[in-house]
Amino acid sequence: MRLGPAGLRGQLVLWLMGPIICLTITMGLFSYVQATSAVAAAYDNSLHGSALAIAERIGMIDGELGVDLPHVALEMLDSDSQDRVYYKVTDSSGTAITGYPDLPNPPATASIDVVQFFDSAYRGERIRQVALRRRIFGSPGAGIVIVQVGETLIKRSVLEGRILTITVVFLAVLVMFAPLVVWFVVGHGLRSLRQLELALAGRDPRALQPVGFLSGPREVRLLAEAINHLIVRLRRSMVGMERFIADASHQLRTPLAAVQTHVELLLRGTIPAASRDSLTQILRSVRSATHLTNQLLLLAQADPGANDVSRFEPVDLVDFTSDLVAEWVPRALDKNVDLGLDSDPPPLVVTANPLLLREMFGNLLDNAIRYVGPHGIVTMRVTVSKGATFVTVEDDGIGIPASDHARVLERFYRVPGTAGEGSGLGLAIVNDIARLHGASLHLATGRSGRGLAATVIFPP
């Protein structure tokens, strides 16, 4: 499905990626905070365990308060591979019984058996401490002791750094690959729309059958049904148009032909000169109206919606143009115009509607003969180049200014100052019929440097 300025797929990806990225970052930060909290709790529990172990070894030794710690336990407290561990046991008077006497005291007095964690600085390093108060029984004067265990934050910092690195890498990978995943998932979800698009894009403009695509999600099926309803209404409208064209062809041509016949019969008789001039003007107007009617009906027939592709058949352009030029020779002789044909060897076959093809090239010949003037030369040429077939009608008349080449393809446009009884529809009809056949019309100056060369190009 194309993106365009902002394709539906691209818009959905952009709309989804914003919330996904915000949610991902939020979850990443939440996970990091939770992980670091768990790490801090684990290390705090380790400190608490060490403090409990020390507190369990406090008692009266030789009548004095002391700590009976095995030598191995003391070595374990001092021999951490990364962090340094400090401890201190203080009696109720604040005198240090054992450990590091200058270890900072707890910030405030807490209740007995309440565990107190706090941060402090010791020997130029930040440390995490736990303080535990215990009452010692068994001897007068014995009271409350405070057990402190502190540890530097090296292992904590290293582990938190690892967690942060893992979190950042995870978020970066997710942010990088999430758009691709979302793009694929959205594309899969829009596959039904793409199938509907292809079904419509590859359809001939003259085909007005309902779309056979009614599968996929409910929204796509509803869209296909709406398109089918529109096609049904268009087909009814086209049928009505074709009926109107058939009726108009009969209702307009018949009375015009009758009027023209009566006027021509009157002109053959003996009538006053003034009446003859009036009848001549009437005949000219009737012929012009007949020509305009035929052009309008042909313009309606050239509408892609009014023609069925089943009317197309193989046409040999060499034989076709040869017969057509032969039909137009009398008209050219009446205008004192030299009409000729130049073509490559046959066969040069295209798939076309013969009736519309005759009208298209007939319009080009009519324009050329009409505007080339007496003693002019009109040549119809059929050639092949690189697989494409070129049919050119060229004259050496006054031609059309290059600035008007695009405008003369518009309906009812005539070059200012042009003489003659044109309707401004001839080249517009040729252009429409050419497009109906997948061909194109190109206008240029004739080979002699004057006149007009109108070329219809049928692609390979």
C-alpha cells in the first residue's frame, strides 16, 4: 500500500509508536527502580544478618560486657573482595566495646530491637550502615548496647550499573525493532485493504461489475459493499445514458436530415435570389447543427463508461487506413486537396473498437481537409517504431500555434481568429477515443515547418 504524503499504514505506525515508546520507557524505568530497590534490600538484609550475628555474641565476660566473636568471623568481616566492612559495638554510655570506635553513630535514638538503616561517610567513602539496639541481661549495670555494621557501596554501585546498562540496551533494542514489528503487524492488518485496492486498480474503467472482494475484517467488507452499491448506481446511470444516446441519435438526426433534404430540394428549383440566399444560410446552419449533433453523440460514445471492452477486436491499421483514405478522397477532391497515404508493410494490428477508430481518424482527416485550404497536401502515415504504432495525419496548412496545442484538446475550444464552421470538439473527441484505447494524442508542427501533424500513438 502506497505511503503517499501520509499513508494509512505510516500514520498508524506513527500513532502507535508514540504510546508504545512512552509505555516502554515508563516500564523500563519502573523495572530499573524495582531492581535497584531489590538489590538495596538484599544488601541491607545481609548487613542486618551480620548485625544479628554480632548481637548474639554479646554478653558478660569476666564480669564485664564484651563480645565473644570468633577470630574467623572477624576475618570474614574484614576480608570482603570488593567492599570494606566496618562494625562497632557501643554500650549505653556511648563507650565503644569493640570494632571501629570512630564509626559514625546512628542519627537518632530508636526503640529496642528496632533495625535502623542509614547512610553516612567514613574514611572518605560513602557507606551504608545498620544499627541494632539490644538489652543485655544478667548483670547489674548492664543495659542497652548498639550494634553497628557498615559497608561501602562498591558492589551495590556495580550491580546497579549493570542493571541500568541492561535496561538501556533492552529499551534501545525495543525502540529500534518496535517500528519494524508494528510496520509488519499493521501491514498484515491492512492486507485486506491492499487486496481491495489491487482489485479496483487493475480493473478496466469500462467494467462496472461489482467487486468480488467481500472477505477480511468487517470494516473492509462494509467498504467493499459500499463500493458495490456505488457501482450498481453508476451502471444504472450508464445504461440510462446509453438509452438517451440511442434516443437522441434518432430524435435529433432524423428531423435535421429531413430539414436538410427539403432545403436542398428547394434550392434545386427556381426561387428568387433573396430566398435562395436565405435558404443557403439555412442549409449551412442545418449542416453545422448536424455536424455538432454527430460530434456530441460521438463524444458521449467516447466516454470510457459508455463502452464495453467486448466491442474491441483486432484491427489491421494498414488496411483500415487505406479504406478510410479512399472514403475521404472525394471530399478532398471537392476541396481541391491532395490526400495521400504512406504506411509501413502490413500487418500492423491493434485491439480497438472499429467504429470509434473510424470516427477518430475521420475527425483528424476532416480537420486537416477543412483547414488546409485549396491546393493543400494532407498525408496519412502509419509507421512502427520500437514496438509502438504511430498513425499521423499531417497537413501543410496554417497549423495551430504551439502555445495552443494543449488547449485545443479541451472541449469547445477554438483557436482565436480561426475561420470555418468548427465546433471545437474534433480534437477533444480524438483525444478521448485515443485514451479509451490506451493510446495518446500528440500535436506538432508538420515536417515542412508549417501545418499540423496530429499523431495517435498505440503503445506496444
